[in-house]
Amino acid sequence: MRGDPVDPVDPVGGGPWLDDEAGRLIRPYTVCDGRTKPSAHFDLMTLVMATGSRPQSYLGPDHSHVLGLCGGPVSVAELAAQIRQPAVVTKVLLSDLVDCGAITARAPTHTARGADPTDRDLLEAVLDGLRKRL
């Protein structure tokens, strides 16, 4: 009806956009406007970090959320887990932020920390950490 107030959580009356257990009830491809290929190359270990420069154009709430998580170096895999989106969606959002100069991306430097990415002890520590979280 015309005079009824609009529910900000459900503006079209088709059901809630959020579910306490499931999270967002929006298809992942809608977050990145249907795009499936990022304009920049990222792998899951690519590190991204905010530059401090504000985007000149409005990018949307998902971009703002991702940008807010990039205060320090963070990997693509970590961001995907934090925003609860598939890696490809996260990469598209990150490529938009790189294109507008809001973040920088670089490959991780294993030698700077003295860690070999194929070191058995390192891989076992990662596996143990994953088992604890699951």
C-alpha cells in the first residue's frame, strides 16, 4: 500500500536481506555487479594495504567494508574469509580499489621473514591452525 512505511531491511517486501545464521542473502555475483574477472592479477597470498587516498567516485558499501579491513597488510584469502565472499568476488572488489588508487597490492615476500613457503614445519603449523579453527 502506498501509505505504509518502508522497511529498511526489506525495502521491496520479499524477505530479509540478512539472516542471523546464514549471513547475507545476496548472490555473490551481485556484490561485484556480475563481473567475474578482476582487472588486476591477485592470488590468494597477494597482500593488499590501504594507501590512505580516498576514492574519487562512490564504489559502494562492500568496497568501503573491504577498504576498512585493509589498514595493514592483509592477504586476499584473509579478506575473503572476513567478508564471507568467494575469492573471485573479493578479487573483483580489490581490483576496483586498486584501479582507483585506494589500495596497493604486492606479492608476499617469504624471504623477508626468512620463511620458505615449502618448509614442512611452516606447512604443519598452518595445518594445525586450520584444524583448531575447524
